[in-house]
Amino acid sequence: MSWKLWSLPAALTIVLMVTGPARAQAPDPPRAQHTAPFWQIAYWNNTTLSGPPVVTGTDDVLNHDWGLGAPHSGVNADGFSARWTRYIDLSGGTYRFTATSDDGIRVYVDDDRIIDRWYDHAPQTFTADVSLTDGHHLVKVDYYENMGGAVAKVSWEPTSVPPDVWRGEYFDNVSLSGVPRLVLGDAQIDFDWGYRSPAREIPNDRFSVRWTRTAYFEPGTYRFTAATDDGVRLWVNQHLLIDNWADQALASRSGTIYLQGDVALKMAYYENGGVAAARLTWARQGQDPSPDGIIVDDTDPGFTKGGSPTGWRTAGEGYGGHLTWTRNNDWGRSNYNWARWSPDLAAGRYEVFVHIPDRYTTSSRARYWVSHRDGHTLRLVDQSANGNRWVSLGTYWFAGSPSEDRVSLSDVTYEPYVSRLIAFDAVKWVPR
């Protein structure tokens, strides 16, 4: 929790009472601040939020158990009230708001009172389900404490997540402790946050995530691969298949298991510092993960490359018995090498696969850009852990135009300069 608090001097209080509007006693955050990832708070030394507040400021989280103490210097331990206000950004859907309090509490969403328990009581928890549109919404919480212990907590999460979507619980610590700060429905675990945070409620470093879902598997043996920076654990059918709970640069760990039918999956991840990335894939063993499709090899007309001519090398192996490779670059150098694969597609939906050769693939951060009908998507592939395999980059809608439909890869990997080999081989588009 972080605080920015100040007491209101008497002179300023008089000015506010004389010149301020009626709402100045407990202002809601201005609309221009709707993306601020914190609560605005105000405290009164009475139980009715009356008159000017005695303390105002900001609060990162509304999760307080003050016991018999006061919430802050200048605020009574008993007989006080408080108001928290903030805007939150949500995807459209139904959300369950949960409030725990001792004593009274009221919760408003977009000025609708969804929880109203304005009376003295021991710690109790109340919930309300609210259907919300996509976008930002104003949340306001009024609270009072009469006598004894003081508790005030409010949180929200989606009421349900579709069966083909991961339920992602995001924590502001590295141990998945306490109540998640954020709960999301993630279509896949395929994130390269870099040095950024997954969301405003989560810090850039020292956070963790727990993803859960159920998936159906045809009978067979499956290989699961988790590529993360930092630690990861993966449970498949309640079996701990991957356990690499340690600080590390981006690395891949794999495990195989026989599966049949509906299977529970759980992946735990934490980021300590620096770059943050998390990806999970699986494929049935003994089979090419993709059927026949439209292939552009590095010897085909649809393959073009540029950059420093002296940096390119070829080898008589890989898909079709030929591959192109170079050493990796780092950001900020103007003369980097790049290549594109442009297929001749009919407009439609395709899954994209890249072929990773056995050799000339020591980079763990090959950055493939998929250009499709709806924009551009970055996919991070650990070439060093996927030798002699087709690796899926996902499924997309394509426009049917060689100038728009393509996959691009450069030698910029953000790894130490010329310390890795990166291969440019074949790309496949499979109708879906």
C-alpha cells in the first residue's frame, strides 16, 4: 500500500466551505483521471461523511483490517467514516463485487447502489453481481466504523470464464498470496510484457499469475512446453509436470504425459525483475502438429530478405534440405538483418506454423511478426528448445493479399550482441 496524505488546514477548510460546490466535501475523481490505478480517499471524524474531511489522499488497494486502531493519524479509531472512489476499465460481462466490512458499507457502480449494509455489525461479507459494458466504470465505496474492530475490503472479478479461456488471477507479489488484484479471461498464455506490467493494477516487477482451465484431449501422449522469465510450475491432471520455480532469463521447460478426455490444467508463474514473459504450448507426440498447408520455404519466391549481405549464411539442412541463418543483433543498430515469408492465400482463416531446424537455432527470443487481416501480432519463439519441429504462431484471418499476408523475422532478439544463432527456414499456413 502506498499513501499520499495531507491534513486540511483550517484556512483551507473555510475556503472550501465558502467557495466549493456541495460535492467538494467528498469529491469523486475527475473523468480525466479514469485510468489512474488507485483509489482517491477521504476520512471524516464522524459516521455520516458530514462536513469537510479531516484527511484525504490516495490508496493502491481497498483491503483494510485496522483492528482496534485508527486508519491514519488525525482520524479517530472509532466513530469515523470514509469514501473511496476510482474508475476501473473492464471488458463487457457480468462481474461479482465482494465487500467485507465492520461496520456499515455501501458500494456504488456508475452511481447504482449495488451493496447497502449501512448498520453496525461484526465482520461480514456481501456480494452483488452486475452486468457491465466494455469500458470504464466509476466505483464508489462509503464506509463507517462505530465501535470495536474496523474492516473495509472491496474486490471484483468475472462471475464465469468460458471453458476454452484461461482464468488468469494476477497478484501483486511473487508468491500468489492473498486476494488477486485482478482476474481476467485470457484466450491463451502467450505474453511478452518486456519491462512493462500486465495491467495497471499490477507492478512491473515482483508479480505472479495463476492460470486455470479445462481442455479436451484425444487419447495420446502430449508434450507441454512452458517458456518463461522467471519461474513456472505446470500441473496437468493434478500432476506437477513442469517445476522450474526460480529466477531465470527466458528459458523453456517441457514434459510429456498421456491424456484422454477433459483435463484440468493449472500454470503458476512469477516475475521477479527485468523482462517478463510467459508462454504455454502443447502438441500430441508422434504426429506433425499441422496437416498439409501452404508452405513458403527460404528458397521460394515468396521469401525475401534484407540487411547486411555479409551477415547472411546458408546450410544444407532444415525443411527442404536448405536453411538461412545469421547471428543475432541487438536493438539500436541500424544495419540489422530481416526476412519475410509472403504466401499466395485465398482470403480466410489459417493457423500459422514456423519450422525450426535442429541446428543454427541457439536463440531463445526469435521475434516473429504475423501480418494478417486485423493487424500485426508478435509471437516469441524459443528456437533453442524446438529443434526439428513446426511451432504454431496462432490462428488468424488473412485478407488474401501477398502484400498484407506475411510473417516477418529479424535478427534483433535483445540477447547479447552476436551471441546466438537464429534460423530463417519455412513457414506454413493451414486452413482452419
